[in-house]
Amino acid sequence: MMEKKPSMEPLTEERVEHFLMNHEDFLAKFYQKHGSKEMLEKMTGKKTLNAQNIKIVKSDTFSTDGLLSPKGKAVAEVQGASPTGKPVGGYQSSQRNSVTTSMFKQYVEGQMKKMKKASLVQNLVSLRKLNEQELFMELIRDIATELDVNVLCHKILQNVSILTKSDRGSLFLVRGNDQKKYLVSKLFDVTRTSTPEESIHTEENEIKVPFGRGIAGHVAETKETVNIKEAYDDPRFNQDVDKKTGYRTHSILCMPILSYDEEIVGVAQIINKVDGPHEFTVQDEEYFRRYLIFCGIGITNAQLFEMSVQEYKRNQLLLNLARGVFEEQTSLEKLLQKIILQSQDLLKCERCLVYLLDDVLDKDADRPQEDYKRPTSTKEVVFCKAFDLCAEDGGTIHVPSVASLAKSRNAEIARHVVVKGMPLNIDDMDETTTFGNGPHIDEDGFRSKSMLCMPIYNSDKKIIGVTQLINKLNGQAFVESDANIIEAFSIFTGLGIHNCQMYENACKLMAKQSVALEVLSYHATAQTSEIEELLACDIPAAEKINLYSFDFNDIPMREDDTVKAVVCMFQEADLFNKFRIPYDVLCRWATSVKKNYRPVTYHNWRHAFNVAQTMFTMLYTGGLKPMFKDIEILTLLVGCLCHDLDHRGTNNAFQVKVVSPLAMLYSTSVMEHHHFDHCIMILNSEGNNIFQSLSSEEYRTVIKMLEHAILSTDLALYFKKRGDFKSLIDNGETTFDTEQNKELLRAMMMTACDVAAITKPWEIQKEVAQLVANEFFEQGDIEKDKLGEKPIAMMDREKVDELPKMQVGFIDAICIPVYKMFAEMNKKLDPLYKGVMNNRDNWQKMADEHERKMAEGKQGNHEQKPAPANNSSPEQKTQNGGVRKNSTNAQPKRYGSNVIPNKPETKTYKKTKICSLM
């Protein structure tokens, strides 16, 4: 029979652990043989070390640095570790306790109490089975992860009671500042069976012990250990406590609790040793001292953690305040009420008041602000309003009357803060005599015991109010942390007031702008009498006023006739019927457009009318109409009539040079953008929208094309587009079917119409060119006299003799290329090209004549010709080149309705013809 083998016991975790604890060398060999990098990283959660650097040692005694290791426990020792015990290469032999995000959140939300571990006192029987070292280590572990200061202090006293076998103990924490420190009883008479709730002292019943007074105060001041064998024999002991409680105090052991930097953070005191004589031994002192080393670190960490939780809550409240500042902007009163209500948990006082000075609510953005001068007397300080929050009223905010504010003692203190411009913290209102003798009872019967005031500043560093906190809820005086809170509160209050004022001022400015636009719209719109007169008259036929001719001359026409001619063009194009334009709306719009041109020398209504007539002629006489849709024809005519609206007689370069509001508003094509915006303003004025019957899609199309047409009159854009247009013409393009090509054609047509005065018969060209030169010179005079700059040659009155030559250059550079391309595209447009070439010949003759006279002068003809007074205004750069000859008599020249006055001349110039350059 085979011998029966004994059955194997199942392998359990406990058996493996027991084997490893008794065969420590096996663990090191196992690591060396099988310990992969991944295994070690998985086991430790840290970067691995070489397994050869790890060995297992035993520790049965206290380590040299005062730390303890449980007897018989295996400890991993890293060879090559620093003597200070710091980990090498980032490796840590054990997992450290840390405050995770979830733990912090649980502390903030007050849920950590549910997770508290049971006190070690409940396992006192098992603790007594441990030796001294193991007991000490367990007691350290018990407080190592405790972050609640109250629970931590309670555990410390109970654990000290276990270590020293004392009957009870008390713990005091340091409070106050460097000038005035004192102890407060955090826990009092803690026994092994007492709970934190029974022993904790709150701010209401805590005992204050000044440094140097009593046994605890002496220890706090000297940082010395006091071991009293018989308390009644020590004069520092207060026997009244025993008399009240009936408890007999025999021995006392009192020690300081120090932080890592040897600063006093508290005092621990144990009373009456329970076994043997009541005296505490030297060994008790040693245990007490060593344990309190860890306790000091634990208390410091717990206090820091408590401060971080409080700061987190405070920051959350401040964020809510900031959110409220930007959520409520419509009313300053609602904003302040909201801020105060949201700050109740932050301020923690019986009463909070916010006072506003008299000029806060009435601040006007348009009113000139005087330099801020701080009042020198409280009589100069007037509060127009106050907001009063009483904690007892359940969050109700009262608004005291101005009369009650004038009599209020609390308001008088706030006025004092305005005068001084500094925060004010009064610990005891009854003791101070600065604001009258105590008790300090206000007009409404409220008694103030302590007070903290902070001025409220605006963005200009001007005091606009005062925040006042009265009577801290715990009955104590306000401290530095309270001052920090009220300072933050005052900053947000000032920010809210400023933000609300800005919003109110913006609303006022918008209302003023609306009123201004309404007034401008009224004055920019034609008067009813003008409209009625236009509606009642007959519109002349296009042939009668020669609208279809390239040689059209508007000089003989009256102002009213030009508006009738505009109506005639719309009738000839049948735009009334095609776009359902009401006749009275078109008449009102055309008259309003005429009214919105300034009476400048050249860029006025007459120029716009001539540009529109040229466009009409190019479409119908020049044969371009079949290439465009009706909506494009409407847009081109409207664009020509509006392309120089509200022109100021100066060019884009001048606007940029003087940093005008228009130049600040528009970065490029300054005047052209303004002309377009002015056009839209007229269309939006009541009774002027000639596009009112268009669909939404048609309206968007018209506005887009209208903007493009007006901006195309900027010659800077003309030079960019001319090359593309020439390429199309050279390639034989005649239909312009694509939208891109059609847009290019419209842009070039706007330029051709804008400078079309250069194509008119010579007599008309000379008349118009004189106006151009006058406007040009006006800008040159401004640059010379007001800006102190020398104008360019074409704007310099002193270079007037050179203008014929520059005019030829202008025609060659700008005019001839565009008209030549149109003549090549369509022979019906050849009159424009012939007109500009004819005028070029005339200007060239003037330039040659000037050169001949200059040459004769150089050859010895020094005959001085008297220069007549120049009666013209300075010349202005324009888009319709040409010269109009001035009369030599003293009568002013009339161009349509524009009268050109004779300008007094202080200098004399050589007699010459005047021409214009673009």
C-alpha cells in the first residue's frame, strides 16, 4: 500500500506574507532575479531603482533622527540614499499621504466628517499589547492624515494620555499678532472617554490666556517645559478652576508645541498621572516631547489646510461678487443690493453699510470733471445714499433717509474715513473717545461695539463711498483677515459702481446720439415746400436739356433744373416702374441728396450731377445698357449722385495727415467710405428710401454694388484695377458676362464718369478747371498756414505757372488710358477719348507757351509783367480735371448756385492760365 501524502494547505495571502516576514533575504533575492522594471513601477507607483540597491534590514530601536520603526518589521533601505533621508532619483519607499482634489472638495463641502476614522482610544486594549515603539508609531499614524484642527487637537490630547497615562489634558493655540499674542483654549479637560464635541471651545466660550500669565502663558512665552509635582504649591496655578469643577489637580506637565521653524503654535498640558504617584517622570517628558514634535507639524499643516479651505471659500464668494458686477448693470441701487446680499457669508458681521457720496449717482460723462480734492472736514462730506444690511433682519436691506444719515454717529465715522482717506479699525467702540464717549448707540438704537471701515475708490483714485462693518458675529474685534476681506469687497463695490456708471453713461450717449441723428436727419432732408414744388412742376424731356449728349453743359441750368434732370433720367430709364419707386419718394430723395452736398468750391452737387449725367450717357448713348441688368443701372446712377456726399474740399491724404475723426473711423479710402455711409443715412431717413419696394435679396445686392461703386472712385483703387481691365480689352472682351468682369467694368465706368469733365468741350473744361484749381489751392493754403508744411506742387499757389505742364501729365497718366480702353471696347464711346485728346492739345499749347516765355526770359527778356491780384481760391485735387478761367473784374464768379468770392491777395503772381491735376 502506498503511503498517503499529507494534504497541502491552500496558499493564502496571509501565508505568503508570513513567509516573507520570516525570510527577508528571499525577498531581496527575488527582486534581484525576477524584478523587472515594469513590476517595480507597478508595485511602487514610482520610477524604479536597480534591484541591487535594495536590501532588507531590521530595526528594533529608535533611529538616530528620532523616527521609530516597529519592532520586527521589514524596512526597505535604499543604498546610496542621502543622510537626510531624502529619496534618491525621485524614488520613495512608501506611498505618502496627500490631499487629493476629491478630498479637498469633500472638506469644502463638509462631507469629511462622515469619513472620520475611529479614535485609537476605542482600541485601548489592543494598544496596550504593543511595545513602546509600536505604540508611539501607531499614535503618530493616527494624527498624520488628520486635517481637521479640532479633531487633530482632540486626538493629540487623547494619544498623549495613552502615552503618559495621564488623566486629562488641555490644548491652547496661539492667536494675535507679533505685538500682542495670547493663547486660546481650543480643547479643555479632554479625557480618554470625552468626544470632540464635549471638549471643544468655540469663539464664544474660549479661555484667553496672555503670554506670561499662568502656567500655560509662561510656557508659551519661554518655550520651556514645566513639570509640577504639586500644583497647589505653585503660585502660577489658579485654584479657582478646581473649586468650580470639584476636581483635584495634583501634577501638571505643560510643554510648548513648536512648528518646524521653532515658532510657538500652541501649548499642551496634561494633568494627574493615573498609575502610581501622580508625578510625571522624565520618561513621560521624553515621550511627551517627542510626540509633540509631530503634533507641531500636524497642527501647522492642519492650520494651513484650514486656511486654504477658507481662502477657497472666500475666493468663490468673490467670484460670485464679480459675476454679480457684470450681471447687473442697469441700476446702481440694484447692483449694490445684490453685492451686499451675496457678501453676507463673507463679511460675518451684525451690520454692513455702504455709503455713497453725493456726486456718484449724478455723474455725467459729458460734464467736465474737476480735479479731485479730498475734503478737509467731515462737514464737506455729504452722503446721498446708504445701503444698510442687518443680519438679524434676515437679509433685508434698508435705505436710510438723507436726514437720518446727517444725524447718524456711524455715518459720521464714515465721513471721517473719507476725510482721512485711510481704513479705520476700532477694536472697542466704548473705549475710544475720538467719536464721542461710549456707549456708542446710533440714531436707530443700534449699539456698535467694534467697527471696520474702508474707503471705496473709483478708477480715478477718487473716493466715492465707504464700506462699514459693525460688530463681528463672534463678538471679537476685527482682525487683518477681515480687513483683507472688506478691502476686496470695497474693490468689487467700486468696480460695480464704475461699471454701472459706464453703462448708464453709454445709454445716455446712445440716447443723445439718437436725438442728434434725428435732428440731423430732419435738417438733412429736403423741406416739404421744396418737395411740393418739384411734384407740381413738369419734368422736361431728355432731348430738350441734351441729357443724351457727351457735350452736356450744366452751367446755364438753375439748381432746381438739375433736380428735374435727375428725375428725367430715372423716367428715361423707366426705373419708377421697374422698381416701384414712389414718385414723391424719388423727388424727396433727390432733393435731400442735393442738400447734403456742402457748398465747397468744386466737389459739390453740380459735380455729382455731371458724373450721373455722364453715366447716363455712357449707358444709353454709348451703348453699354445691354450689358447690365436694370438693378445695376439703378445702382450706378444712385452711386454717381451720392459718390461725393458731404465732401469737405480736402482729399484722403489731408484727412490722414490731420488725424481727422474720419481718418480714425476708416483706415483706407477715408472719404469714399464716408460718402457711402452718408448715402445709407439718407436712405434710412424717413421718406427717402427709394429701395423700399425691393425684396430682401435685391436690397442686399443693391447695397453691396452701391458700396463697390462709390469706393471705386478712389483713384488708388483705380490704379490697382486698370491693369486687369486692360488685359480684358486687349483680349477682345466685349460682353463682360462673368460677375467678376462685370464688377470690374462698373468700377472703371465710375472712374471714367468721375473725371469726365476733362472730356468736355474746351470752353466748359476751362470753366470747370478753374473751380478745381481753386479748391486744390485752398487745401494747400491750409497745409501751409495752419500745419506749417509746404504743400505739393499741384496744391502750391506759388507753383501755379507749372500747372499746365502737370495737367498734361495728369491726362497722360490717368485720363487717356481709361478713355482709350472704352473707345476700343465700344466705338460709341469714342467721343470721350476725342474730347480728352483735344483738351490735352490745348493744355500742351499752354505748357509750351509757358516754356517759351520762360526761355525768352532766360535769354535776356527781363521785362517784368505786373501780376494781377489772384481772385481765385486755391486749387484742390479732384477727379474731374480741368480749368475754368477767372474773370479779371472785381465781380464774383457764379457757377450754378455757387458763388466764388474774390479772395484778397497779399502776394502777386505772374499772369497765367490755371489748370488742375488729379
